[in-house]
Amino acid sequence: MTIHWQDNPARLDHVMLESDDPSNLANFYCETLRMTQTIQGSLIMVEGAERKLLIGSGSSRKLGFGAYGFDSDAGLTQLRRSLESAGITLDESPSPLFSDHAFSLTDPDNNRLVFGRSTAISNNSAMPARLQHLVVATDEMAPMLDFYAGQLGFAITDRVEDETGDLRACFLNSDDEHHSFAFFKASEKRLDHHAYEAGEWSLIRDWADHLADLDVKIVWGPGRHGPGNNLFFMINDPDGNWVEISAELEQLTSERQVRIWPHGEKALNLWGSGYLRS
């Protein structure tokens, strides 16, 4: 059984971050991304319009898990059956935000993904920023490609390759947007960033003005990515995690073919400098 992601989309619902100072990290997201916080067992939940994070004690700059939500039980059941038939080990869900039907799995780098029913809340914010994608770094590209594209069945939208044809970045989707997950080649296995989609270019300006009022510096951008064609800028949270604010991410069509980008700054930023992970 193969899951057809555009027919049964799963979107990034929430992310769990580990931190050696969870309260400080939660306060940062509440102030910068206009979120509020509550306690979920041993975790702090911060949430705003269409965005939720869980923050728990642990090693800073470490991904606890990324949680993807389906709009229906049918999509979740189809994925479970597909993974079980492929012999992939499924574990219980560590997320307190998903129901008992949720499950989790680990990729070759031991990153944990959780799948359940979407808990998205309506967007009634004057400054929207929907939690949209998750990116990790890896020092072993081939096993990650086999897992995400071959076993999990995420669809590849763009590849970044060096002059020898080696894969340096891979963008994949689990819905009708350009990417909901990606991985970059680096010298270590780690969290790279998580991203929020504002929707319109003018909101990039508004978010940048808001952050300037808080003396939070932009560390990369504004710019435009090659893969995804989205406008963006990035900031650091207090733990050093990259946080991206994005706008106008490419929406996929049935005719869309995989694009190959040469490895270099222009693939990462059509307008200027790019951050090369390797």
C-alpha cells in the first residue's frame, strides 16, 4: 500500500524542542512570535494562531520530535498500514497533543516523527505565521533519502547537487506545498531549523518590524530561496536554534517535476549570500 500525500495531506502540526532552560525558551517564543504558554505534563506548550511548540528539559539545540497531522482518521490509518506492510517499526506517540491513535517512528539519524490527527487552530491573528516545515542536517545523505522518499514515501520536489552529482540538500513534501520537510548535508546530525509561513510578502516586513522593536536581530535575509521560491528571513532563539519566517512558498501542481539546483549560494538565496551547511 502506498500513501498518496496530496490526496491525504499531513501538515506539520507541532514541534518539540529540548532545552537546558525551557522557561527562558518558552518566554522568547511567547514574546517574539506572539504566543501564549500553558503546561502539558512535563512540557511547556506555547501556541498562537496555527502555530504550536512543545518545550522540554534536555540538551539545547536538539529536536525532541516533529509532529505531522492528518485532517482525517482515514489518512492516518492508511499511513500506518503502509508503514507496517513495509516492515517499519512503529512506536507510541510521545506527544500529549495527539490522541491514542497517533504513532511515531525514527529515521536513520534517530530523529523522531509523530503522526496523528491535526490539532490546528483557526488563524484569527493580524500577523499570521503558520508552523509549516521542519529541516534537519545530516552527515549521511543516502540513508535519509532512502527512508524519507523510499520508505515513508514523501515526494521529492527539489534536489541540490554538487558538481559530482552528490546530493547536498533534498526538499520533500507531504501535502500540496513545496516542502514540509528537508535535510541538508553537514558535518553532523542535528536540527537545522523550523519555519513559519506568514503568507504574504508584506507580512515579512511586519514581522521584521515587530522583531526590531524587540531588538531581535535578523541573522540571514531577507532573501528568496531557490527551492520553494519563498521569501524569508531567519533569527536565532536563545538556544541557538534557527527560526525562519517565510512567505509565498510555492504551491505544487500535478505537472510539477523535480528540479535540480547546483550546489552554491544562489540555490539557497537568489538575492544574495547563502549559508552553506557543508
